[in-house]
Amino acid sequence: MKNLMTLLVVATALLLSACNTVKGMGQDIQKAGEKIEGAAKK
């Protein structure tokens, strides 16, 4: 359980540092959604 929590904290830190802002995170999520939508249309 402790390893899982550590992994979640590290993953969250990496995601937040990659996005840099809440706006950036929203844009990243939007782009991911567009890719999924495009794949579903094929």
C-alpha cells in the first residue's frame, strides 16, 4: 500500500510539472480527448 501511494505521488508530481498550469492541464486533457475521439471514428 505504501508503494502504491508513493507511485501516485510521483505520477502526480510528474503530471503537474509537465502541465505547469491548470490551463495547460486542461489543454492536455482536451488534446487526449480529441485523439480518442479520432480513433473512435476510424
